[in-house]
Amino acid sequence: MRKIVTILSISLIVVMSGCNHNSIPKISEEQAKSIVLKSHVKNIGKIEIKSVSHKGNEYIVKWENKENCENGTDYINDENGKIINAETSIC
């Protein structure tokens, strides 16, 4: 009986640890910010990073350029630093 309980406990631990597996991003939050800043270099205004979050395998970077009346959200792959998707609004 004790052997069965031990086997079930170990099995449960293995299953639960597999469900909570999160890969560690290869790029940092600061690198994600830098990628966004470089991708929006313009002659008018300056980009300000409003927020950065990490979800799944991407950084979600919200930014604003008040002088150019622009804002948006860029989605950065946390493995290679490429912009996956970008949303931009102009006033």
C-alpha cells in the first residue's frame, strides 16, 4: 500500500511540474524596449515606453510619441527579438 501511495505521489509531482514549465526568455525586458525604440525612430518626436509585460513567448511593449500624436503596442519574440506584430494609432 505504501508503495502505491509513493508511486502516485511521484507521478502527481511529475505531471504538475510539467504543466508549470515556462521557458526563460533569451532576451531581456531592456532589450525588448531597445528594439521598440529603434524600430520607431523618426524625425518628429521621441518614443516613450509606457509599459512592458511578458506573456507566453513574447514581450508586449506599449509606447507613445506625443509630439507625433502616435501610440501603439509591439509584440516582441522573447527568443530572437523580432517584432511579431505591431499595432499603431495616429490621432
